[in-house]
Amino acid sequence: MSGTLRHIALTVEQTGPTGYGWLLIESTGGRVFVLKKSTRSYGTYMGALDAGYQELAVLSAAGLRRAEGQDEPEPAEQVPQSIEMAESHDAL
């Protein structure tokens, strides 16, 4: 498999007093971009985390198919948001 390593993370945020949503974010060039986010609210943190993990697995499998020359899937909807990346710190 060839290609550039992408820095993608899954995170969960609280969207309301009893709701949670997932975000897939990518770091590139010192900035963080939202690749995709949930369109619904989940009742638990774990529910949102599980749904986000499933979406990450779909994106990962789509990348593997492209790398192997299989049919290219439709691109994920891009959310036009960016977040300034905080200064990185070494783990203790």
C-alpha cells in the first residue's frame, strides 16, 4: 500500500445536556479540519463513539479499496470548518 499517511482522529463532543455527537478530524499543515461529523445526536457518549468508529472504519476501507485499484467510493461530505492546532507537548 502506498500513499501519504493521514492524521485522522475520532472525537466525541457533548452537543447538549443529554446529547453527544462524533467528529472525524484531520491534521495537516499545522491546522485541524473537520472531515465529517454526525448528523444526529446520541443519548450516550459510548453510542456516539461507537457510531463514529464505524464511520472511521468505512473511510479506512474506502482508502484501502482506492489503494488496491478497486472502485473509488463517493467522497465524504466535507464540513468547511477549521480549528487552529494547539501547540503540541511531549507525553510524560
